Amino acid sequence: MVKYGLDAPIETSKTVVYGVQHMILFVANSAIMPVIVAKSLGLEYTEISDMLLRTLFLCGVLSIIQTRFGHRYPIIDGPGGLWITVLINLGAITSSLGGDFVALRTSLELGMLISGVFLFLLGISGKMKYVAALFSPMVNGVFLVLMPIQLSKSFVLGMLGNIDGGTGVSGKDFIAFWITALVMLVINIKGKGFLRSIAILIGVAVGWVVAAMIGIADFSEMGKPDHIFQLPQPFAWGTPTVDAGIILTCVIGSFLLFANVIASFVGMADVLGEELTEKQLNRGTMCYGLSSFMTGVFPTVGFTVFAISMGIVRLTGVATRKPFYLGSVVMIVLGLFAPIGLFFATIPSSVGYGAMMVLFAVIVKQGVDCFQKANITERKGFALGVSMLAGTGIMMQPFAVFQNLPNVIVPFASNGLLVGVILAIVLEQILKDRTKDRRIPDARER
């Protein structure tokens, strides 16, 4: 039951309390992502810090824009899980083929700029209802299951302490990884309400303290910042450069994130007892395009809307926008102070990956739920099986396998997640006109 609707008046004291709650959720869900992908992009400590500050700043600005002019719901805008898989994959390709990380980063800037324009124009066109129809429960399930599978290798490398290319097992990283993961797991299972909603923050904090105690969290590089106040720098990775393959990958990745975007919009509308209008869907898509564009101008991990926001409204019963705006403003302020970025940049990779493993384990469960809702017929089962097998099969291949392909398709063709979801969409559309599909019997019926 919603106690405070979107425009409901609320006392100042409660506005502050709920605003701080939103801010904590912003930080908990946004600060880890840049740390996770930083090494894959060849970034150094101070560059990681700067990217963290840009991420915090954009989280606040873009969340306000979406809530004021887009879908108009209190939904956090922040780094998307799909972009972690894309950036780690692109970084691995670059490393494997001896490429230039600087060129990779500047090409990503242009890729996000172009994908943002593409999404904005799609929103203006008013055709979003047709796009939404492509993301059926089966397609969403493929997306939600393949995404964690693609990251699973990175999770294991983080657990072993080999994320930087080392060999063997680091016992200290192993300990920090599992303490972080287990704390989050216990809170998710045993915790309730607000405590459960900040499981990421608590898990990372505990893992971080343990990492410092056993000597793998290095605070020495924090030192004294050159300056306290720092405005976000546009095109911080350099002047955008053209790489057709990366542009294609960014556009396709942004498109596929509609699976998450639409689910978040509709889910929040359900929590509020409303029906999502076509106007909201189109405006939300335009602002989603702006988010992608801005993560190219101020380079960081690509943004999407966070489905966790509807869970918070459901738990607290507070949907009014005032506390959300307050939390967003605090995020903007945090993103302007260099010591904040330097502090979060010290999160050890093993701690970050421990937190991410628990988060993506939950996403696998959401994917399975989608399959249960999909009414899998024999023909749909064919589409599901082919897309899952092709996607996971590609993930198992060394990147050298793809180097003989035209450069423009290598970043896309070597990404099992993107290929798998595209196959699911295409095959489902090809087979959807077939009637009298026979449902696949389960094991008990056989």
C-alpha cells in the first residue's frame, strides 16, 4: 500500500529521512560498477576516481531529469549491468588482440553518443509500443540469464585474485570475496525492509574493512587530492574516435536494455496502481537516450533505470518525488568532491566482484521467473534453446577465433549475450505466426 503518492505532501523531517535513504541506495548501486570495469578499460587509480565522480554526478542529474520530464516515477538512473558485460568483453578483446585501450575508450565515447541519439529519436517517433512488444517474457528471460553467465568468468577471477592477469589463488582475495558475498546473502535472506534494501552497501563495507585488515585494500594512493572541488570533465578519455564495431555494439546494447527499461516502468506503474501510458513510455525513452548520450560526453559505464526502485516504494510505501529529488541533489554534490572519488576507488576488485556475484545470482532467478511466465511451446522452446546455446557457446570461445571476421562485427559477434538476445527476438518473431503450437511436456508428463 502506497502511503505517499507521487505528489503527496510530506513533512520536512520525513523528506530528509527518506531522501537520505534514496541517497544510500544511489551510492550502494552505483559506486561499485566503475571499479569493476576499470581494469578492463586500462584505467589507473586517479582515472577510476574521476570516473566514479562522474558516475555519482550523472546519477543525480539524470534521475532528476527522468523523474521530472520522462516517466515521472522515482526510479534511479545509474550504471547498467549489461554495460559491465559489454565493457569487460571489449576490454578482453583489446587485451587479447594487443589493441590500444586509449582508442577503445575514445571509441566508446562516440558509441554512447550515437546510441543516445538513436534512442532519443526512437522516443520522439512515438513507436515505442511496437518496440516494447519485442521484449516478451522469453526474450527477457534469455537476457537475464545470459548476462550473469557472461560475467561468471570475471566473478571467479575476482574471487581468485587474478583479475589483473595473475595466476594461482590469492587466499586474501578469496576471503574478502566470500565475506562480502556471504554478508549480502545473509541480509538478503534474513533482513527485512530498509535493511535488506541496503545489503549491497553493508556487504561492501564489511568486505572492505576485512580487506583493509588483511592488507589488500590500499589507501596509500588516496594521499592528499590536488583539489577538493572538481567539475565533471567532458570527453575525459580524449576526443571521440570512430570504430564502427564499437558503435554497432553500443547501439545494440542500448536497444537490448529496453528489456530492463520497460520492465522497470511497468513495474513501478503496477506498484502505484496505475497504467503506464504511451506518452510516459515515449518520454522515458527520450530521457533514456539522453542518459546514454551523457555517458558519452562524461564517459562512464552506460546508464539504465534501476528496477530496485519499485521494490523500495513497495517496501516503504513512499512514492512522493520530494525525497527522491533530495537524494538526487546529494548525489550531484558528492560527485563534485575529489576525495569522495579517491575514497571509493580503493574498493578492492575481490570485494566488488563478491557483491556483484550475489546481485547477478538474483538476476538469474528473475530470468527463470520470466521463463515460467512465457508459456513455452515447442516452437518457442526451439527459439529459447538455440539462443541460449549460441550465446553460451560464443562466451566459451577465445577472442582469437573472431579476429578473421570484419572488424565492424567483431565486438558484437564475440559477445554471447548480445548474439543470444538478438537470436531470441528474431526467432520468436519468425515462429510467432505458427498456430496450434504443442506445449513441451515437463519431466512428470513424460
